[in-house]
Amino acid sequence: MENIDPVEYGKLLGKVDALSEKVECMESDLKELLALANKGKGGFWMGMMMASAIGGFVSWFVSHMGK
């Protein structure tokens, strides 16, 4: 087995620490994106509900105006 160079080992530890910080940052960004997607999905369904209600009211109004 070869001897481990302390300088190279230190460089590797530094890279691992830097990558760990990047992964933690990416995890928090991913959580924020997921929260935004969930908000958007809720807004979409609220808009669909409002459009359906307005369409139903207009249909009912037009059908009763024709009589």
C-alpha cells in the first residue's frame, strides 16, 4: 500500500467540504421550487373552479332568459 500524501489528502477534504456545501444549497433551492410549484398548482385549480362557476351561471342565465 502506498503512503498517503497529507497535502493531497487535505486537498481532497477541502473538495469534499465544498461539494457538501453545494449539495446543501441545492437541497434548499429544490425545496423552494417544490413549494412554488405547489402554490402554482393550487392557483390553477382555483382558477378552474372560478371559470366553471362563472360558465355555469352564464349558462343558467341564458337558458332562463330564452323562456
